[in-house]
Amino acid sequence: MMMAQPTTLRDAIANLSAMPDDATLFVERIGGAFLPSSPASAVVLSDEELELPLAAIAAARAGGKDYFLESFVIAELLEACVQRAHGDGPALDEFVARVIDYAEHDA
């Protein structure tokens, strides 16, 4: 059960390869929205915690931040972007914007 050092959403995504595949990102909304500068926490949940409501986990393990996405989902999004671009991935800021859009509208 890990709790990463406080970081921003942008930095968490930039350092995705260092994050455990089973980590869940919780992110603070700023003005009601997820922003690249939003504080983020990566948390690896136990099997018991996976049975709990996300709000309870957020309060206990992520400082009340909102559920965002699992790290493996972000990795899959990056892989899909790279494949669509024939090997060239998007710039970091562009990818962060895509991930935020996915989390807000498709997840």
C-alpha cells in the first residue's frame, strides 16, 4: 500500500513509468476541474480497500482528493496515442490534456 509523495497531475503522468501498474491516481479539482497543476496522489490499494467506496479511500488515503484513473489506464492511453502517431507520441502537455479529457468524459 503505497502513497506517493505529493506531486502534480502533470508530474505524475510524466513519471508514469515509475508508478506501479496497480496504482490509482487521486487528484484534487481546482475550481471544479482537473488541471495539470492539480495536486495528485498515487495509491496502491489492498484487496480489502478495493471493496470500499472510492470516497472512503480518498478520505483515508488520498487527502480527500477525487478518484482520477488507474495508472494502467493512463499507460494504455499513451500506448494508443503512440500507435496512432506511428511511433511518435504526443508532447507531454498535449497528452496530459487528453488524459484529463478522458477522465472527465469517458472513464
